[in-house]
Amino acid sequence: MPRFDLIFLSRCKPGEEEAFEEWYANRHLPDVCAIDGVVSARFAKARYQKDYDLNPPPFGYLAIYEMEGDDPNAIMESILAVPGSDVMPLSPVLVRDTMIQAIGETVATYP
């Protein structure tokens, strides 16, 4: 079955990094991984960002979810259907209006 990466760039309210990291690592990652088709997740602090004149706000974090299935868009729709619900509560320190989401299909890996 094909595998895809779902990548989120996000940020939190200034000064709320500890609360954001706690929520993301201990609540949000398990909630997303409970959705059919999501097989794993990684959450990381962004250490460098170059925007090549696109001027997005600085993103403090990135999450990479590995998805497995024939239709990555259907898995993404399942994920996006539940934020803010009892199934996937959102943190009040998450800044949602500037997140970036992308689905990548592996073309090559090395080594």
C-alpha cells in the first residue's frame, strides 16, 4: 500500500512553548495517530526557516505524519474533520490561522 507524509508547519502563542509542546506530544500526536491510515508521527522544533521572499510568519514547529493508503486526500479529510471535537481537542495556545499543510509522496530515498 502506498505511503505518504503529511507535514504541518505550526506555531504557538509567544511564551506558551512549554504548554504547546506538552499538548502536541502527549495529546495531539496520539489523537492524529488514532485515525485510520495514520501509522506514525514525529514532532520537532524548527531550528531554521528561510522563506525565499514568501514572507510567512516564523514557524516554531513541524509535525510529520506517515500515512498509508490508496488515497492520501481521504486520510487528510478524516484528520481535518475532527479538530476541535472531543476526538481531537485543540490547544488554546495553537495559532491556527497561519499553519501550512502539505502531503508528500516519496519519490526517492537515500541511503
